[in-house]
Amino acid sequence: MSIKEEMDTHQDDDFDGLAAVEMEVQHPADAAETIEGLDIADQVKFIKQLPIKDAAASIAEMDDLDQQALIANLNRGLGARILGQMAPDDATDLLEGLDDELRKALLSRVPAEDRAELKTLLTFDPDTAGGVMNTEVVILDQDLNADQAIAKIREEVEDKEISYYAYLTDDKDHLVGVVSLRDVLLAKRGAPLKELIKTQSLISVGYNIDKEEVAHLIAHYNLLALPVVDFGNRLLGVITVDDVIDIIHEEASEDMQTMVGAGADETTDSTVVFSVKKRLPWLIINVINSALAAYVVHLYDATIAAMAILAALMHVVSNQAGNTGQQALAVMIRQLAMEKFDRRKAWVAVLRELRIGMINGLLIALMVLAAIFMFTGDFKLAACMGIALIFDMIIGAFSGAAIPLVLKEIGRDPAQASSIFLTTITDAIGFWSFLGLAGWMLL
């Protein structure tokens, strides 16, 4: 080895060592950001320098695609050890994103007990409570007393990720109650655990419930964790508030992307081919929808030819209606994302948006009417513009609020391409109303 190569090697070793020391004292979320800022070769070097528990905690905090790429570049033995140290729900999420061959190779090296648990979790739909639950929970027999429960918790809590609640079950593993560790610690010596849940209203969810609904329940009841049960009310695991934050963030991102026809699971790291496949169908639909608006304009060629100013003004009408509809659309989608779906309340909200659109339409129409009359001196043209604005802004507000509900009623994502459908409606009706009125009032 040359002197230069030897010096480079020592520098790399020193650099790796210092980096490992720095990352050991970092919070896993901060360590994850540090790792993601490196190229894949350095990521592998850094992970190899860390204790397995620290490596597992840091990788669990990384973005999905980054952690999948990192695991794929580690040797299978190290990757399996890291998976074994991760919380079961985090390990399952990671495994779901890997190809079948790599997933099987890693699982084959995970200890038998952990492997069985991970395989079970992988059978659940990732968008349901079962797909995001954690199985590392403190379970207590309902027949224990407070002192026995505390002793049991001390034995188990070190190996459990979730330590705010303990879950009481009967001899058939049926969930019968939930107690906070605070309640157990404050209970009188020898007090039966059954006494702590005597007046309790137990809240749980089935494993097949949509994860978005789970997020709503945890927010509604101000819980730190929510138990997940099977159809026989046997405890399977729990969903914690940190999982809910991830769910809400994910759903918000998906809604924002699907509104405009992008893929819900698309990121800046997605392949070009993947993104094209996700976006192209909606762009084709948008072309068809735009053709409808263009056809409406074509029907009024003679009207536009007679008054060229109409060609400039008609876009003001459609754009104003489009913005009104986008406001209503954003409010409605947020409402559907934040609260449990209530059909009656939702349609009352549509009527509310209709009234808002009517008031805003009237105010904007008066302002535009005055401006056009001032610049052109043509009151009929100004009145035509004002009437068209009122009408189309009402349609825009109603459509923006109603489109998500219609999609919800037919079982689709309320945000799915809703912006595309809204633009079609406001453009087509805007051009039709304005040019139709112009043909009737001005020519």
C-alpha cells in the first residue's frame, strides 16, 4: 500500500469513528437526517459503526425509500439483526417496501419468534389498523392486584416500546380493560385491577378498520394509544399517537397530490416511468375535459367575432369561478380528512359554501361591473359580466364542495383528481353563461 493510500485509509477510519460517536449521542430522528444526507456508500459505513439498537432506531426514522435502499445495500446478516431490533410495526413497514427476494432473505435470518410475528403483521392490509399496529404491549391478567401488576410491569416494560398503558385480558385473551400506568401506581396496595376498570367505557378498534378512521378516534378521545382487536375481541396490538401523526401527515400529502391527479404514493425519488404512469391517465382525462370547454367556446364563435373584448373577459369569469371552487374544495377535503364522515353534516357544509359563493359572487360582480362600466362606458357589457360572475361563482362554490362528497359516496378518495373535475365544470359553465348572456344581451 502506498503512503497516500495508507493516509487515506487512516483518515477514513478516523472520520467513521468520529461520525459514529457523534451519531450515538444524537436523537434517532436527527441521526436519520444525518444518514440521509450521505451517499449510499457512506450510509453503509456509518451504520456499521453504530451499535445495533442505535442503527435500528435511526433507520426507523428515515424516509421509506431511503431506508429501503440502505437495507438493500447492507449484508443480509446485519440487515436481519437491525430488523430484529426495530419495533415490529416499523420493521413491517420496511419489509413491505422491499422486493420479495430480499424480504425472504432477511426474514430467513431473523430469530424464529420475531420472524413469525413479522410474517403475521405482513398479512394485514397496510392501510388498516392491523397494518400499523405495534405488538409490543404490556398485557396483564385481569385477576392480578396492583402490587402484582407493578411487579409484572417491571419485568416486561424494558422490552416494550409502549409503556403508557397496560391492557387487561381474561384467560382467553379477550380485552376487558385498559389502565394507565399512573392509575396502577396510585392504586391502593392489594387493590384488584378489576376495580380500576369497573366504570370504564372501553374503546378499541377492529384490525380491519381504515387507519385514517383510527387517527380520528385517537384525536377525538385524546388517547395516547388505541388497542386493536380481532373479531373475537382478542387483543392483537395497539396504535400509538406517534403512528397517528405519521398517518395524518401521509393522508394530507396524499390528498394534496391526488387533488391534481398525481400519484398518492409518488415522491421526488420515484422513477420517471412510475410518475408518468400515475399522472398520464389524469392528464388524458383533463384533455378530454378541456375539449368540452373549448367546444362551448366554439359554439359562440360568432358572438366573440362580433365583440372581441368578450374573448378577454370570458377567462376572468372562469378563473374567478375556479378560484372560488378551489377554496370550497380545500375546506371540504380538510373537513373530510379531520372528522368522521357524517353525510348530513357534510351536505349542510355544501349549502354553507353555496351561500359563501353567492355573497362573494355578488360583491365581486358589483366591483367588476363598476370597473368595466368605468373603462368601456357600456352598461350592458358590465351587467352581462356581473351576472355571469355571480352565477359561475355560485356554481364554482357548490361544485368545489360537492365533488369530494360525490367521490366519497361512490367509494373513491374524496381528493382524487377533484381539481381536474372542478376546472372542467367552472370553465365549461363559465364560458357558456358569459357568452350565452352576451349573445342575448349585447347582440
